Amino acid sequence: MAERTRRSGAQTRDRLLDAARVAFARRGYHGTTTAEIAAAAGCSEPTLFKHFGSKQALLVAAIHATGVQLVATLKAPLPPGRDPFEAFAERARSLLLNPSLGELSRLRTFALALSDEVDLGDAASGLRTFLNSAAEAMAVPA
């Protein structure tokens, strides 16, 4: 008999957010079902609704969480002893190659297209935070 590993609520939530980000970015909001997202995350649909309450709330949370992850990448301390411009250029290249950046852009586009249907809540401020962090990271100290 296979042993089941029990995940914490935070792990389940993170898996749901990752699955939602990928599914929404690939198939759009209307083309994605909560059942598909739950299955991809390895949990039940009622568990998805327990964590997020609705498909709309899941979309907003996925946008926000993706922005937070990308901001953390930008704000991480540069390695000591490395040329700061070289280290930042390397980080910027890795960020541009990160599929989450493209997915965030697509999710944001879907959310804007659905703005009459979806309350964007914190998602808009998350994008502003990401853009402000990118600007701060590229600023040259005086």
C-alpha cells in the first residue's frame, strides 16, 4: 500500500497557486476549470474552494503571489564580492527567462479583460510593487 504524504495547508495553497498560474496562463480564465486546477495541484476541488472561496479569488491570489515571488527575486541581496552590475545583469537575465514573468503578464491581461467580472483587489498593487522594485533595483546610487 502506498504511503500518502500529508501536506500542510500552506503547501497545498502554494501548489494550488502554482497550478492556477500555469493553467490560467495557458488556457485563460474561462478555459480553465477549478477541477483541473485542483487535480494538477493534487487535491480536491472542495479543498481549492476552502482555500480561495472562488475561481475569481484564486485568479487574484495567483497574480498577487506571482508578483510577490518575482519581487523577492529582484530584492534578494546580491552575492558578496561580485561586481554589483554584473550580478544584477545576471539576475535580470534569469528573471526574463523565468516563465512566471510571462505567465504574470498573461494573467494580468486576462484579469484586465475580465475587470467587469473580477474584483482585482490586491493584484493591481502587487503589479505596482513589482514594477517599483524593478525600478529601484535598476537605479544607480548617487
